[in-house]
Amino acid sequence: MTEQPRITPNPDGDGDGVILHLPETTYLDTQAWSVDIGLTDEGLADLRTLLADQPDGSPR
């Protein structure tokens, strides 16, 4: 079984931010104007399920 995506509070923030833990990431490309993250099909499906299960937007 692979690790599932998680959302956790940002420990360095002021309580408003979150960290997305994406274990199925295949690459990460950052630019000043965007971030492109490569996820496997399974990782993307897991992330969509996780985000859909956050009705009030609060982290778990």
C-alpha cells in the first residue's frame, strides 16, 4: 500500500496555511508565477478524494 496524500497545518505559518503532502509526486517544477507537480494517475485520484472530503477547507 502506498502512502496517501495528506493535508496538515503549516507549522511555520500564522495558522491560515496548510501543507499538501503528495507522496506520488514524480517531479516538481517551480517558477516565479506557477508550480507544476507531476502526480501519477492514482496520486491525482487520491488527492481529489482528499480535497473533496474537506467541506470547510480545514486541514486534518
